[in-house]
Amino acid sequence: MKKQNSERPLKNIQIVRLVAISI
């Protein structure tokens, strides 16, 4: 369960980073 919880924020950070680069 700890692994899934760590994967959720990681994906969110990747999306935010992609958006920040796009802006």
C-alpha cells in the first residue's frame, strides 16, 4: 500500500512539471 501511495504523488508531480514547462 505504501508503494501505491508513493506512486500517486509522483505521477501528480510529473504532470505539474510538464504543465510548468509548457507554460
